[in-house]
Amino acid sequence: MTVADADISARRVVEPGRPAYKKIVEQFGQDILLPDETLDRAKLREIVFQDPASRSFLEQQTQRPIVDDLLTWVNDAESAYAILVLSTGLGKWPMMQRLLVVDATRDSQIRRVMARDKNSRQQVEAILNAQPSREDRLQDADDIIVNEGDLAGLEREVEKLHALYLALSEG
């Protein structure tokens, strides 16, 4: 199965030498670079979530390249179906047959992102506040997985949907 992940695409489109990378460095300066010349994503997050104009600039440089990268990934898929992983809750795209939302409470989201990215609660809340609400994300969902239990329960839900998606791809 092909999984086209927007987070991976978002990292790819800002790799050194890529057009978005060049524009971002021109705008924000060398201070946002790590010693290996890659973007210091934590430093960039601090800037863009404190300044709406900076956030808008960053989105203008990255959104179209991310979408293009994802479309290439999905169009090149040779599996029975492809999964497009988005964390922004943009709703159902015309190319999608079904929209699966993996849901968790806001407290769980905050706790997980803080642990994963070592961000402050305030920074995680700013990130979440910039995204569509939970209600908006769930609005267009064809399928929902509630990710609040143990890993075994999550795996069972994924297996059920995998079987459904295989059946739908054959029909």
C-alpha cells in the first residue's frame, strides 16, 4: 500500500537547494539554519507562530510544492489503494474516494506533540489553534479512528479499514 505523507513532503520541499528552501532562507536569514544547512524547524516554528505575516509567507512558499509532491506520490502508486496522510484537516479532496480521520482529544494531541517535538504547551496550542477545529476535521469524514486507547485496539481498527479499502478497490 502506498502512503503519501504530507509531513514527509513538507520536509522534502524545504531541503537545501529546493526553491522553497532558498526563498525561506532569503526571508528569514541564516539564523534559521542548523550546522548541516538544513532548516532549524523548531526555530522557524517559533517565528511563524508568533507572527502571522511570517506564517503566511512560509505557507505561500510550501503549500503548492507539498500538494504537487503528494499528487506525484499518489499518481505513481501501484498498490490497490493509496493513503494520503494530512494533518491539517483540509477536508476531502476531489481525488479522494474516502476521507479517514484519526481523531484524538485536544489534550491528547497536546501531550503527544509536546513529547514528540519537545515543544512547550503554549507553542503546541498555537499550532493547533492555527489548524481547523476538531469538529471541522470530522465533518467530512467517511471513516473515523479514535486514537485514545491502546496500540492493539488501534491495530484492530486499522485492519478493519484495510479490509474495507481492499474490498472497495476491487469493486
